[in-house]
Amino acid sequence: MVSKRRLLREAVVKALFQLDFRPDDFENILSDTLNSLKLDDIKGTVEKYLRSIYEHKEEIDKAISEHLLNWTFDRVSYIDRSVLRLGAYELLYELDIPIEVTLDEMIEIAKRYGTEESGKFINGVLDKIAKLHAPKEKFNL
């Protein structure tokens, strides 16, 4: 059985993916995402994540861009970009989630929705973000 956390993360990734195509339609995408969830108890967290990622998008994208070796942000596939945004958000702003949990979850989601290489790519970028940008308290979880 898939955990509630995984369902939450996958819902967020799917919404972020849609936002790349419809960046001015945040409220409708949020509403559609929340309405599609079968578990009511994760809706509040999904909304919190999406609103926070949307609010901190520039900082999140900057952190990702800084760690793309020989790659530009625009060349990253939409699904990998969505997974990276969620992973970077969790690493930078969710202080109660251990770094290893975020990395493992993002790799699994990337493998499921991305390409054969997505897992390694996501791991490499997020690992650098974690080491250089994650708040100090996350290293003690």
C-alpha cells in the first residue's frame, strides 16, 4: 500500500507539472488537485505545500539552477523539474522531514514518472542542495 506521504507528494508533483503549462492558473489547479484527492486528511498539507512552493518558487528554482552541472533549468524535463521543486522545497522549508527521507521519496517518484535516468539526476541535484542549503537543524533529525 502507498503511504499517505507518498500520495501527498505525488499529488503535489502532478500539480506542479500542470503549473509549468498553466502558470497563471494556480487557484484552478489547486482546486482541481484538492478535489481529486480521495484522502481528506492530506488535503490541508497538499494545499500548504503547493502554496508554499508557489510563494518560494524563485528561491527554489535558483537553488536548483545552481546545482545543474552542464545543464540549464529550461532543459530539465517538466516532470523532473516538478520533482526537483518539491524536493528542494522539503529540504529548505520542511524542518521536520529528514533529508534522507526527502531524497529517497523524490528518487522513487522520479523513477515512477520520469525517465530511466531521472532517479540519479534528481538524487545528484537534491543531494547538493541538501549539503549546501538545508537548515542546520535538519542534519540532526
